[in-house]
Amino acid sequence: MPVGDLLVVFAVLAPAIAAACSGGLALQTSRGARRRVATSVITTLGLVLGVLAFHRVLVDWLALLAEIGPPIAVSFRFEAARQRRGLPPG
């Protein structure tokens, strides 16, 4: 469906631009590259990884995070409540 494809493009566009900009800034800060060169390098790297379908390698890792995330979040919540009451970490 063309409308669905368009919505996916819009959903992916903002994070992709943000990743290119922040990756470019990181490369600029850490390596002293010019802004345009740094952003172009990060954008090209992202394009290559996208074409090679690197995201498929991460599916198992993301599934693992989805399984262990909620129990960890619950334990973090209990720990934060303990610390707000002034109790030592435990």
C-alpha cells in the first residue's frame, strides 16, 4: 500500500537525519574532521550497512533486550524507591 510505505519513510526519516547529524558531530569532535566530511562519512556508513541488511544481524539481540527489559526496569524502579527513602543500595 503506497500510503503505508510513505508513513514508513516519514517514520524513518527523522531518526536517520538525527543519527547522521549526531554521528557527524561525534566524528568531528573526536577526530577533528570538518562537519560536512564527518556527516558524509557517517551517512555513507549508514547507507552501506542498510544496503547490506546489517539490521538483520541485530534481530536476536533486540529480541533478547525485549525479553529482559521489563524485569530489569522493575528492579530499577524498586531500587530507586529504596534510595528515595534513604536506604542503602541493596
